Amino acid sequence: MNPARIRVLIVDDEELARQVLREHLDAHPDFELAGECGNGFDAVKSVAELKPDLVFLDIQMPKLDGFEVLELLDERPLVVFVTAYDEFALKAFEVHAVDYLLKPFRKERFDAALLRVTGRLRQPRPDYSQAARDSRPPGSYLERIVIRDGAKLHVLPLDRVDYILARDDYVGVHSGGKEYLKQQTLSSLEAALDPAEFVRIHRSAIVNLSRIVRIEPYSRDSKVVLLSNGDQLPASRTGLVALEQALEGNKLDGNKG
């Protein structure tokens, strides 16, 4: 491959969509196809291995969606989203996408996207992982947590998460007796969780309310939260207030039903 050409990775779970992108790309000699992927898991691995300059990225895919792929990337290629859904356009630009191609698109629209890519190649590459974590519409919350562990990728639905601990620049997500480390602050993850389901009971701990069995005194001035798996978590005074408010709120919501 010619190193002077712009290396492209195509990520889409539909073969026909990948074929259309390939055909349009063939008309541009300054770009070369470095690889293709049919799902988000393979996309994360291929970006690390192939180090493309540009990724055409579908949004709605099995295993991982396009935004979750960006959250897991260490490399920083340019990204053009390609999707049949226009409701993701605002979020796409919040995570610094170069362009947003709405299927079906004309060749002229594709060519315009490549022109924007060429202009952006000279600029610093964005930090997709942080932007993808922070870009969430008000009132919407995570449904799962995606974690990269070396070559392994874990997708944890939130109903399987027991609690989360602060680990310096990481968080330790506890699920089923295992801890999964994710590079993120506890505060930023807390902001993405539904407060009706997860509460920060200590500066270093967030707990799934459904896992709480009871609250017991630990010393004269402190208490611990006992979980259904037998683990215990310390609770600060402010954490206990937040916990009591959340539990009371859930009780009231249950009574309404």
C-alpha cells in the first residue's frame, strides 16, 4: 500500500452498504481501503491493528453501536458516520465527526464528505473516547457499560452491575463477583447513570439500589451498606442522605403503580 494515500476503514453490518462505500471510494485515488468490519467489536480491534486515517462508521450495529466504538478507541482516526437514522446527527457532531452521511446518499454527497476529510487531516485529532462519554442528551442514561480490557471487550448491561468504585483514574465496575477496570472518573460515570437506579453513597462508591439488603452501623459515626452478594460498602453522611432520598422516591413511584 502507498503510505501517502489516506487509509480508510469501513464499518457497517450490511454488506450492501459496505459495497456502496467501496464503489464510491474507488473513484478517489488519494484514498485506499485498509479494511472492512461488520460489527463494532471488530471495528475496535481493526482500528488498533490497521491504524486507518479515516473510518466510515455505521451507528446501529449489533454488539456495539458506533458511539460505543468511539468510546473504546485509543487511536484517533477521522470519522464519518454513515446511517439510515437522522436522529443521531446532533450527537455525531458532538463527538467531533467530520460528516454525517444519511443513507441512501448520492455520489456527490460522498465526494463532499471526502473533501471535508481532506481539510480536517491537517488539524489535531479529537479525543473520541472522552467526547463519546460526555455527549448524552439531558434526561437520557446509559443502558450498558462498555469496557476494553487489552484485546477483550466487555459489554455489561446495567442490571448486571452491582456497584462501582473509584480506582485513581479508573473506575472498577463490579458485576457477578468480578471487577472490570474502565478509564473514566467516577463523577463522569455517575452523571450518565439513572439516579433512580444508582446512587453515590461515598466519594469512592456508587451502588445499584436493587442490590441493597440493609444498612448497618459500622462505628459511632459511620454506617455500611450490605449487598445481596455479601459485599459491604461504606456510606458517608451525604451518601446516606442521597440513598434515603432515592429509596423513598422509589417507594413512592412503586405506590403510584
